[in-house]
Amino acid sequence: MHHMPQLLEKNQKRKVKLATLMQLQSSLT
């Protein structure tokens, strides 16, 4: 069960990256 938090963190980071990308796109258009 020790790897679960790490996996969650990775998922969170990917979500943040995706959100940042979306924000960038929306600000570009």
C-alpha cells in the first residue's frame, strides 16, 4: 500500500499539467 500515495501524486501532477495546458490554450485563443 506504500505505492498508492505516489501513484496519486503522479495522477495529481498530470491533472495539474493538463489544467495548465488547457488554461494556456484558452488564453491563446
